[in-house]
Amino acid sequence: MGKRKRISQMRNLGPAVEKDLNAAGVFYASEVEALGAEQAFIKMLEGRKTLGRSASCCNALYLYSLYGAIVDIDWRHIPGAKKEAFKRFTKELRSSGLFS
């Protein structure tokens, strides 16, 4: 992917996720790739809070989309084991109280 490719040009991601990530200082697809799905998800939630939006959307579907964008596959084709790991990760985040 090009260094200047916008986040909303990535598979599975649109302008809302791009806006949230931009608010957290993430502007390009290459930055999302470098962060990885879990860290990009945390940045997305931080961005939502910065914008005064709820970060309680802490669910694994966003992680599926971010991961699919990074590896360039449809989010519905994420392997089951990876989906389970993302579900555990989001459960831990919800339990932390950081994004409630």
C-alpha cells in the first residue's frame, strides 16, 4: 500500500473509522498497518473520545474490519481462531473501564 493511501480507501473501512483514527493522530493506511489491528482499534477508541463520541462501541466487529483492512480480506473471512482472540481482547478492554 502507498504511504499516502487514506484509511477510508482500505478494504472494510469507511469515513467514520477514518475520522476517529484521524482524531487520534492516525492519517494513512500505512500507519494503520504499522500499528496492527489491536493498537489501531485502541487509537480509534481514543479518537472517538477526543471527538466527544462514545467509545462504548468496543466490540470485535471493528477489530475484524481493521484486521481485514490490514491483510486485505473481507472481514467476514477472518479465521475463527482470530475472531475468538479479538473477542477476548475487546472483553478485556471493556473490563478495564478505559472505554466505557
